[in-house]
Amino acid sequence: MAFNSVQYAVLLVVVFGLYRLLRRREQNLLLLVASYVFYGFWDWRFLSLLWISTLVDFAVGKRIGSSKDPLVRKRLLQVSMAVNLGILGFFKYFGFFADSARELLETLGIQADFVTLHIVLPVGISFYTFQTMSYTIDVYRRELEPTDNLLSFAVFVAFFPQLVAGPIERAKRLLPQFLADRPKLTGADLSSGLLLIFIGLFKKVVIADALAPFVQETFETAGTAGWMQLLVAVYAFSLQIYGDFSGYSSIARGSARLFGFDLMVNFNQPYLSRNITQFWRTWHISLSTWLRDYLYIPLGGSRKGAVATQRNLMVTMLLGGLWHGAAWTFVVWGGLHGLYLVIHRRFRGRSERSETDPPRWADVPAVLLTFHLVALSWVFFRADSFAQAWDVLTGIATARHADGIPYGGLVLVVPAGLAVLFVDLVQRRTRRHEGLLQLPAFAQGLVYGAFFMAIVLFSGQEVVPFLYFQF
């Protein structure tokens, strides 16, 4: 059983109430205990995996930092990679590869009798394993000095606001914040932190959770649903996953700011992107930059010619798709984005405006094209199987008979889309995620009042778990 939003809020308030009364070491200890309570509330047994990753990478980092022998350093890095990827591979991918091997052998006419293990996926395992691995890799590359402070390192790994769904922080950015004294909480920090939490709750409760039942029902009946309902459901899921994941990231950043920490921006208005490259510079930024720095560039990046660059893009995105889930539908999702990136790199212009520049009317066609390419890929991300994805796509492509306009879906999707567009445009034009603070006081009051009423009205419905908890 995972924390729900009310329980998270209680934990946040209790910890915050004690936090400012303590010194740095005691603050870190309080955060560590709170983080373990937060994670252990779901299943206390999997705390052992968190401890293994923490202790192994802390010890390996120290040994790598003190060794001058290149071979020893490399072997130590391999230990860290083996432990982290071994845990991740067993709990997340054992069943996937076993089932895939069995199906392949049976296709070849070979009967395979595999032992079936019902392995529970530990929540957030993909996030914290990538976070701890980046520490040892950076120490190995001599881009970061290893720490001798086990408490600070343990909090860096387990920090509860971003433990189970990111952002995937780098040690060279976040770890020094745990090693230093906390800055005094200012009024600006408090207001911006609360605003980020407020925006995150609005995106999650009012947008994502409101759309979830319609998306669920439509995908479950994808074989019979009319094309208009399927199309609206694709738009609905595009908004649902954005509201869900960017909402969580916003809550994490706002919570961390209350404790004096600055987490990285994980979303930067991705649906305003003018091309797929810009989309990946603004969507799940902590993962895309992790894949770039620790996979794409080591493979050769764009340094070895066009063919090698295209291969590296495809490999990176295919593995990025598999990171999201142990299913071939996720691999196809990653492959589509790899193909998009390859095509864009082949035909892009020599100069492009920054992805953070305010959009212009002339950008609308490019933004719409990019959004629809992303929405197409979301079909595979959301579908439970290839058959279900095929039903959705063929239903739309063949204009399968529809029993009228799906007003119920449109009533949800249109306001949700307008709300996302409003928040994103304000943030893009002000170049701040707390851009609402720059509105006149009267306008702020109207926006906050509307947000608050919407959260209250929609909070009574069934609680939908964060989508990225499963990754």
C-alpha cells in the first residue's frame, strides 16, 4: 500500500514542523527516517534493496576515489553496475525476458516449461538505481569527489519528495546540498514552494485523475469503440500522463524547496515543442539527460558520422522505452521516438530557436505536428498489449462507426487541454515555473481561487495512483 496524497501531506507537514528546529545533521537524520517511513509504508521488505544500493555505491565510490589503478577503478565501477542493474533486472525484467524466450521457443516448435515466479516490482526502483549509478559513474570519471558522509549520501538516495518518481537527480548537483547548512527559509521560498505543490495537485487531481476513468474505459473497449471516442481518448491520455507526471514533479520540487533544496526542472512545457528534439529537451528532462550522458555519448553520440549517430539514437531510445516498463509495447514506444529523432536530425535546419522561447503564431503547425506524433506513440505506452494498441489505431484509421460525438469525453478533454495550455503559456512567457507569482494580485487571486475550487470538487473521486510509480 503506497502513500496517498492526504498521507503525504500529513508527513510533509509533520516533518516540516520539526525540521527548522534542528541542526543540519539532525535535519538529515529526520529526512532519512521520514524517507524510509514513506518508502516502507508501501512494503517495508523492499527497504533492503534501497539499503543495498546505498551501502554498495557509498563504499564503491570511496574506493574508486582513493584508487589510482585504472583497472581497480574499472572493476569497482563494474561492481556498482552489476549490483544495481542486477537488482533492477531481476525485479523488473526477469518475467519479461522469461516469457519472451518461452514464446519465441514455442513459435519455433520447441516446448518450454519455465518456472514462473510472481515477482513484485518495487516502487520507484528504476529511479533510485539510476540516481545511485550516476554517483559512481561521476566519481569514476573524476567529475565528482566521493563523500565520506554516509548519512548525507543515504538521504541523497532516499529523499522522499523525489524517491519514487524522480526527478533523477545527479549527485554533483544534489548531494552538496545535503552536505551544506540549509539556507534560511524566506517568504519567496515559501510562496514559490507552496505554489509548485498547488500547481502539481491541480494537474494531478483535476486533470490526470479526472481523465483516467474515460481513458481506462475506452482502451478496455478499444475493439468496439467508435473512432471519435478513440481519438478523444488518445488526446485524453496525452493530457493525463502529462498532468500526472509533471504534477508529481512539481509537488516534489515544491516540497523540496520548503526544506531548502533545489530539485531540477523535469518538465518545461513539452507540448509547446516545435519538433521532437525539443520535446525530449523538455519532457522528463532528468531521464533524457541521463540517457544522453551515460548511454548516448558513451556509444559515440554524434561524433562518428551520420549512420553511427542514427544507430546511437535508436539504441538509446529503445533502451529508454524498456526502462519505462517490461513490455514490448514500451520498446515500440521508444523505437518510434528514436525514429522521430533520426528523421528530425536528418532534415532539421541549421539553426533553431531555443525550446524555452515563447511560441509564435507561426509555430502552431509545427507544435501541432509534434504533439500528434507524440500522441501516436502514447497509444503503445498506454495499451496493455499490441492487440489493444492495434485496435485503437485501426479504429481511428478506418473511421470505425461511432455512435455519435463522445460529448462525455470532450467535456473532460477540452477544459483540461485549455487549463494545461494556460499554465504552460504563463510559465513559458515568464520563463519561470512560478510564473503565476508575476501576475497582478487580483489575477493571482482569481487563478488560485479557481484552482482551489477545482481541487476540492475533484478530490472526492476515486484516488488514481501516480502512473510513474509503476516504473
